[in-house]
Amino acid sequence: MANKLINQMALPKSIANIFAARNIITAKDALSLTEFELMELLDVGMAEVTSAMAHISEVVCPPCQTALLLMEQRVRNESLAGHLPTRLKGLDEALCGGIPFGVLTELVGPPGIGKTQFCLKLSLLASLPVNCGGLDGRVIYIDVESKFSSKRLIEIGTKSFPEIFHKKGMAQEMAGRIRILRPTSLSEFAESLQRIKVSLLQQQVKLLIVDSMAALVLGEHDCGASRQQALGWHVSFIKSLAEFSRIPIVLTNQVRSHIGDESLMYSFQAQSRPTKEDNPVTFDSHLVAALGINWAHAVTIRLVLESRSGQRFIKLAKSPMSPPLAFPFNITSSGIVLLDDDGIEMKGPEINTIHCQVKREKLDFGLLVHFSNLFSFTYSKQTKSSQKSTRTGTRKKLRWETETGMGGNIWRGDRELAPLTSL
Amino acid sequence: MEIGMLPISASKRGKLLAAGYTTLHSIARTSPTHLARDIEVSESEALEILNVATRTSTLDRSCGSNTNIIDGGQTAWDMFNEERFSSLITTSCVDLDNILGGGINCKEVTEIGGVPGIGKTQIGIQLAVNVQIPLEYGGLGGKAIYIDTEGSFMVERVLQIAEACIEDMSEYSHHFHKDNQAYGVKMHPNSILENIFYFRVCSYTEQIALVNYLDKFVTEHKDVKIIIIDSVTFHFRQDFDDMALRTRLLGEMSLKLMKLARNFCLAVVMLNQVTTKHIEGSFQLTLALGDSWSHSCTNRIILYWNGNERHAYIDKSPSLKSASAPYSVTSRGIRNSTSSSKRIKMV
């Protein structure tokens, strides 16, 4: 809409020519200037500028719909009223039917908690035929960390939908509908997004998964503002993708540790609270989502996966239609299973904290894996192994050795990633 | 008054000055033909300049002769009288209404900001529903414009809140009029949905265009009483390299919104995101879009977590004292925080 040409808007010929002469070709060019700037640049009076801008604005501005129309449209046009059921009963009920179409849904949690498992299950569900409760469509799975396991996918399929997967040829067909892309950099990702945009409608794509968004962004070399900028562009592009094609988009996010227990506050809050001078300085670290607050604003639904005293929980941390609920879950051979369909309601800061307390007996195993992977220098293997290792001290030391030995480049992304410290 | 003040193009202004016309007074006596020859423009253009000039100069002269000090404007007393009867839109949370002096004020621009998941969109939807409460129930009976830049508007949720709102109204009428046959609420949730005009904005240019167009739209739909922008920030945060340009565009947009609020006596509610800012050696949360933007709204409300409760804090307001009040987001919409214990769980 914004790139509409001004000379095709049926403006009076004289003023349209002036716009063209000053190289203001599209509506975007015109609207990116204030009216005073335009008056100077075009060398015409205020009244002409105002009326021309009013005309351009009217052409460019998006159409108006009433909320009623919007709802009727959704009910009429979309299977399952615009939701992809997760088959987790409690979660589906809280979300009014499942992962909604047209918006971004985020999964955030520590490594190894089950984010990828959840994504695998979702991609299967979207590819199932309609009579089995699926969307009967294709799935695009953007696998940044090379964590997608086709073996596991088939396993989840056969365990959860035996009636389909035991039929001859069905497993092949279902798995054939899921296309995995492995971009290695943000620019490659942007390129594949452009291609996806074209094929989304023709190819009956019903789900887009990005696992993980954080690895993609944090893997880039530049930091700070320019990274923020790059992320911003991608976020708005993905959002518009979801919007115009009306498909659910699921993205995963990693965690990092946040040193110090002082959470972010507004300036007026700091004044009203007594300063904690008497407390000794604590270096307690807790986990926060790796992509920051700007990103968090952009997602519509945020699911936090965490483990507390050995029990895994899936929490609905942000959702426009549901109170914040937590569901205990387990990972079985058929994927994620809720232990209780009645969610526990949460209050206050609990909603957004991410706990990670893994059972102790896992520890030895974790270290073993870590050593075996120590000298394989792919980024993905590192994250894989870090899923299992839990001891910070050892990990830090190991990382230090590799870093000094091999030059920091490989580990650049990793520095941003959190060591798992909240034991 | 000088030529420089006339709203005409720069080149014509230059020509006038070069020909020695510096004041309006000097221009007023010339004929169009004379002027056209003097400054080398066509006669019709000269006529136009004269028209503009005479309009401006009559405005100028009337100031002195009238009893008012200056034309246009209002005395403080008139404003006071008007404001006393000005209409308010309830937030459905009594505590919040109390610190706001009764609700969201019409004719004012109110900015509401907070961390993700605190309930900004919920407040936006609640207001879009509440503005439609009929006059006999103490509402405005107006319509709402909802401008969605983030795609977080959920129709299902609007329906939930609308149903709860109608239930509350019928309970209220039952309470006051025992013969509820005559006073039964005739509203239907669908009619509430019908009165919310929804715009989905996909880029900052569309956002600016829409704000320009709203003037016309509201003229055609006089009963619009609230404009909600959810959120004002999103696109302006993504696509900009030139921060000075961003500030200028935002400034122009907020001026237009303020004008809309005043001219059509409607409330403008802008939802804003938060960002972190480095102040005195530590990171603090603050609303996005920078310092110059924070001047552009009349009232600013910040939503934050206080322990286990959601609170709203009045950060800036010319008429209200800064205070904070708890609220809660329930399945029925925004409500008092104490009633949250009675909340029906959605199972």
C-alpha cells in the first residue's frame, strides 16, 4: 500500500506533476515528510499541500472493518475457527482452540526443556489430514541450530497417531510435507523468508516454525543498536507474513542469565522503595529470555517452558485471551504430555520467571556428553551438549580453554548465551 | 503583520519580498493586475495571494476592535464549565477510575504503557467496549475506532468482554428497577462488535496516512467517541534509521491526534511499549519513543507489576495528582483487583 505511485492516485494534474518533478514518487516518499517540509520542497502553498496529502492519505490508508465483520469472516473462511490445536487439552482450552492463525507464538525456555519437541509435534499436527484433526497442509521448518531430528519426528508420529502412521506410505507422505530449511546467517534467513512469502499461498503451507530465532540473531557479529535494528526488520516482516497468509507462526527463543537480583524498574518505583543497602551484594543469577523487551512486545502469545524442582511446566506467560496458567508436563515417546489439564493460575512476577532446576542424576551423563563434543566445533553441537551439562564451573573453564585456543570467533554467539547457572 | 507569515509558497514569498512588499498593509492596496506585473506571476496567482492576504489581515484587525483580547480561544471560566460536564469513559476498574477522576477523559490524549503481557491490549479492548455503554447506564453510547499496528487484536476476546459488559449492565438494571421487564438490556454482543471500527496498519506510512484520514472518517461517523492506537510505537521502532525524522513525524502525528480529540470531543488512547534506558549507572525501564515524545500526550499512565498485583501509575497529568491503583485482568475484562479472588477459572 505504501509504495503506491502518486501519479496513479488521480490527483489534479498540476500538483501531481510537481510531486513527480521533485522526485516524490511513492506515497511513502510523501508521507515521510512533514507538511511544512513538503511545502518548502514543492514550493506550493499550505492549502494545496494539505489537500493533496489528505487525498494521498485516503488512498493509502488501510480499509476499515467492523469487529463483527472480522469475526464472521474468520468463522466462515477458516477451518477450526483459525486455530491449530496442540492436542494438549488444557492448553487448547485456555487458548480458545490452539495456536491462533495470523499471529506470532513464542516458545521460550532453557536448553533441553522440550521446545524442539513441541515444534516437532506441531509440525506433525499441521500436516495431518483434516479428518484426523490436522490442517492438511505443508509445513516450513526453519532449523537454525540443526536440531531437527527426522527420526524423532517419525517416532512421535507413530506413537501419537498409530492409526495413520501404520498405514503404508502415510508416514512418508506426512513427513514429506515438512520442509526443513537450514539458514546459517540472518541474511540467508531473510532471503529464504522472501522465497517463502511467494510460495506460502500457492503451496498450501499451513505452519511456519523458526527454531530458534535467538540463535539466528545472537549469532550475528554486530551487537547493540544495529542488531536491534536487524531484528526489528525481521520481526515486522514475519508479522506481516503471518497476517496476510493467515497461518500460525511459531518461534523459539533461548535464555540467558541475568546477573544480580535487581529486576528492571521504572524510575518512579525506585524512589518509592527502600534501598537495599544493608543486603550484601548478591550475585544470584536468574534466567531471562535471550531476546529482549522489544522482541517480547512483538509476540502475541508467549509460552514459557521451565522446570521447577524436577517437574517441567509449560506456562502461558502472555496471551490476549487467557489468564496466566501453568501446566505440568512430561516428555514421553509420543512428545509432550500434560499431566494435568487444569492449569494452576499464576500471579505477579512468577508469570515471567524462567526456572531451570534439573534433577541431579542427569549431571554425570551431561558432562560425559560435553567432553565428547568438546572438539567438534560446530555451533549446533555445542548447544546440544549444553542442553545436558549443568555445572557452570566446569563449563566455563572448558569454554575458556577453547576460546583461548581457537580464537574467539566460533564462540561469539555463545558468549551471549547463558551458562546454566541457576542450580 | 509581515509577508513571511502568509501560507503561500516559498518562491512567491521571495518574489513579493524582492518587489518590496514586506507588510500586509502594502499588499492590501494593490490591484491583482498591478501585483501580477510587479512580481511576474499570472493574474490568477496574484488574485490568490491577495485573497490569502486579505483573509489574514481581517483576522488581524478584528483582534483590536473586539471586546475579547484575541479572537478564537476560550476563557478559563468557559473551559471550566465545559469540563465539568465533559464525559468520561469508565475502565471497569473502580480503583483505576478513582485515580483518573472518573475514567478516561474525552478531549484528551492519554498514553498507556507497560511491559509485555501487563494488559495494555486488554485495557484497549475494554475501553472500546465500554465507550458503547448507553447513556441510561451512565455511559457515552458512542462508537470506537481501534487501530491495530501489532496484530494483537483478538475478536474472540472482544466478544468475551462484550458479553461480560452486557451481563453487568443487566445486573445493574435489575438492581435499580425491580420491574426489569421495561428496563431489560436490549443490547446484543454482536451490536457491540459492529460498533468497533477496526483498522489494521502494516507500516508507519500507513499509520501516518490513517491519522491524516481519520479527520474525514470521524466527520462521517460523528458518534465515534474513542480512538485507540495499539500500539503507537511498533512500526516507528522498526523501520527507522533517521531518528530526527522519526521525531518530526511523531510530533506531527501527535499534534493531529490532539486536534482530533479537541475538535470532535473524543478520547484518544495511545498504547506504548517500554524500553530500557541507562540512567545513572543502572538500567531502568521507561516508555519507548524517547524524551521529546513524552511531551506529546496529555496524560501518561504506566502499568507495572507491584509484587503480585498489576498496578497503574499516573506518571504525568496536568489535572490529576500522581497516584497508583491496583487492577486485574480477568476473563471478564479489566476489573478491581480485590474481586480477582472470585474469578471464574476458564476450564
